[in-house]
Amino acid sequence: MTNTEISSDGHGRTAQMGRQAPVGCAACSNRRPGWFCSLGSAVLADLELATSTISLPAQAALFTQGEEARCLYLICGGYLKLTTGRPDDRQMIVRVAGPGSMLGLYAVLSHGVYEVSAESLTTAQLRPVERERFLNFLRSHKEAQMRSVQCICQEYRFALQDACRIALSETVATRLGRLLLELAHQIGERTDNGEYHFPLLLTHEEMASMTCTTRETVTRTLGQFRKEGWITIEDSLVTLRQPERLQSLI
């Protein structure tokens, strides 16, 4: 990539984003059924006309909680973490978002502000869509309207899972088991034998924040899961070998 530019969505970000030639959505290997990018080919073609592809380096801010939502972002590759909290206080990780996720959808549809902050965990490729362009796109495609509703419902389910993990799980093992299963379903892939694989993108300290415990307890509990043969962690890849055992904790 030879050219970079500051994001032009009006937020004044300091992180540089590389502008790339668009990759055809219909040919993308990351598409999965039910995701926004799994729309029909004709609808996807119109979506591509409304946007281009940008590259965001790792550990870079995409948008900040409280900013006016002028764009939404479709993740084509890479992973971002969504956080909430006061700027001068401790941040809580809401979830990890990967390929196929649409960020800022509710904020754009409600003409509001971003409810969370988004920061890249890895190098990420995204398709930003300006608010008015996206609204015009929705007016033209009923299929996209229905998929937007499905995506918002999914965000509600993620928020409910987050609340249940914190409020209803009595033990650290249960909370951590819930978190691993959530990550498996949100950013992982299921194998033919029922196992799940997903990248280990969060530090033990971040996982501790999401499960209301300490880093040492997360390390110890993960070690117990590994000893029992329920999970393996190799080369920053988590494998849930016995997800049903984690489910039994819940």
C-alpha cells in the first residue's frame, strides 16, 4: 500500500487509514450466512458502489463513544474491541467484533451518537458507509432493511449475554465459561466434530475485566480448563474441545 490518508468522516482521528482498492464482496471468503455481507449479489453490488475499503492498523481508534455517528463500518477482515466507560476512567470491554460485523448500525439509524468506542485489536479491513448513503441504500433494498433488523436483534442478544454473564453467574468458572462460549459463537468457527476455534485476542487482564475477577484468577481458571481437557491454547488459537462441558457450568 503506497498511500494513506486520515479518515475523512469528520471525527478528526489521528490514526491513519490506508485507502485500498475495493475487494468484491461477492467473492469475499469471509462471508457467512446471516451476516450483513451475505446479502444477494445485486444488493451487494449497490453497497459496494456506496463505499470503498480502508485498512486500519492494530491498536488504532476507529470511533469514540459519544461522537456523532456519521458513518457505520462493515468489518471485512481483522478484529476490533468495543468498549464503554468514561474517558478518564476504567473501560469495560463490551465484545470483540470480527469479519461480517456491522459497527455503528443503531447509532446511524437513530441519527445519534456511538454508544461504544471501537479500537482495532489486529490490522483490520473495513468498509465505511456514510449515514445518508446508507439510508438511501436501505430505501432501495428491502432485503437490506430486513438484514439491518436482524443485525440490531443480534446486538440486543449480545448485550443480554453480557448482562447474564456478569449478573447471573455465581462463580468465576461459570463467567469465564460463558465468555469463551460467547467468543466462540461471535468470532469463532465450528468444526465437523463440534469443536470451536477462535483467535486469542484478549489479554488475561481484559478477560478478567469482562468476568469481574482478577487476572490471576483468569490464568488459574484457564489452566484448570486446559487440565480437564476442555480447551487448548496453542499459538494464540483457542480450541474449545468440549464446549458441552463449559455449557454445563452455565
